[in-house]
Amino acid sequence: MKKKEDKEKDLADLRKAFEESRNMFITGYERLKVSQDFELRKTIRSAGGRYRVIKNNIAEKAAEGTPAADVMKDLRGMNSLAYTMADPVALAKALTTYAKANPSFTFKAGFVEGRVIDVKSIVDLANMPSKEEILAKLLYLINAPAQRLASTIGAVGRNLAVVVDQGCKENKFK
């Protein structure tokens, strides 16, 4: 059994995580083997997130006064928390991919950018393109008209050069 100081330290660490992180997913990890848990932690780290197993009463106390209080209220069963300060889409994709391979891993709720989301919304979030992909598409759309304009302007000179070259080859310009 943990000492009171250790519990208070866990409470403070969890409160800090709730205050710093705007994106978190509450998951159930029942019936996961140690090797599966190791793989899950590795997957979450590669997506830029953090993972911790939480005690329901400590999580509820730590969430008091934070935006995550609604999500942490009335938790039941064995719960864990995956959270990130960065892109929530990358973490959601990693978790849903892992959940497909390991059916015993389940989603319970989520908290993304200040809003509480349900399990269906987590799956929808995972199906979105990543932030980098969206930015790449946006830059392509911004750049495309400039490319077309440059090629059109260049085409006039190129076409003129072709006509002059053909005229010289057929000896029409003497």
C-alpha cells in the first residue's frame, strides 16, 4: 500500500498533466498482457504522447478545477490515460490502430482542445488527416495558381521561340 506522501505526489503529478494537456483519451486496459502493454506504451510514445494507469478516485480529485473534470467524473473499472500536448490526431490514430489489433483495449471517453468527446468522435478524429498533411494540402492549393501563372507566362515566350525556330528551319526568314 502506498504511503500518503506518495499518493499526494501522484495527485500533484496527475493534476499537472491535466492542466498542461488539452488532449487526452481515457481507455480501458483490462485483460492486456505485459507484452501488449509494453507495445501500447511504445506506440503512444512514437505518436508524441504519454501514458499512465490511473486510480479513479485520485484522477477525479486531480481533475477538480480543470477542464478535464467532466471526463474524470464517475470512472469505473480499470482505466488508463493517454495524453499529449501536441497533435491529438496522431495520438488518436495510434490508439485506434492499436485497438483494432488488440480488442481488449477500449476507449471510454476523450477530451480534445477543451471539449469532451465520445468514443465515436475519437474514431472520427483518427480518420482525419494529420496536421502536417492538412498543411501540405493547403500549401499546394496556395501554390497551384502561382505555378499555373508562371507556366502560362513562360508558354508565350516558349511558343514564340518555337515559331521562330521553325521559320528558320524552313528558310522563311531571310
